[in-house]
Amino acid sequence: MEVYCLSCAITSGLMAPDGRIVFESEHFHVHQDVAYPIKGLMIVVSKRHVKCLDELTESEKFDYINVITKIRQAQRKVLGIKYVYYFYNEDAIHHFHTWMVPRYDWMYEIGRSVESVRPILLHARHHINTKENMLEVIAAIDSLKKELSR
């Protein structure tokens, strides 16, 4: 299905992300980007069609911080994720969204700084995109979703 805006299609229910909706609040939805099969890699997306942080309303900003915090707590509790990189870019074609990329021990062989994130994502896409790993990613999605529904 071809859509003008993927985020609008997901928010309206026209499409579901491959990584399923893990959590939803009044202003945001959260899903795993399965194109990069790393357990706990979450994308927090605004439901409203905005691109920049400073375009969020006060209510959206408050909700955003609460959602990020809730996801982070679940990552730590359920998956044992010690550290996370957070980033977003305002020149994307999608809605305002933040990537929450966890750090695992295997990633240190690739690099230790924010500059290592892209090589890590590409490594995940090309080298750990196996059926076995994908089952682990899906299990992690289900575990996070369960924790976040409490």
C-alpha cells in the first residue's frame, strides 16, 4: 500500500508498523523498527503531523517526556538494558519521532560513541537479521508491551 505519510497511516489505523505498536498514549505511539532487529530499539512517534520538537504543544511535550521515561523504565526492567542512545532528526519525511537505541555488549566491538550508532544499525540489518534473532526481537516486543500495559 502506498501512502503519503507513513506516520499518519499508522496513527489513523490504516497501517500497522511491522514492529507492532508497543505502547500508545494520547499524543504518541511507540513501536520497534524491525528493519533493525535489535531487542528494545523503540521509536516514539507523534500522532500529530509535526516534524520539530518546538512544534509540540505543552501537553504533547509533557506526554513525550512521560512516554520516553515509561519506555526507558520498561527497557531496563524487562530487557536489562543499561544504556540507551536517544536521537531524532527534523529533516525526516515522517512525523516528529525519537529513536531509542539500546547499547548491548556486542556493540562495543563496533564503537563506543554516538558515531557508532549507524554502523551498529547496519550491522544489525545485515548480520543479525536472522529468523532466530527476529523471534527474540518479537519476544522482547511482547514482553515490553505486557510491562507497559500494567
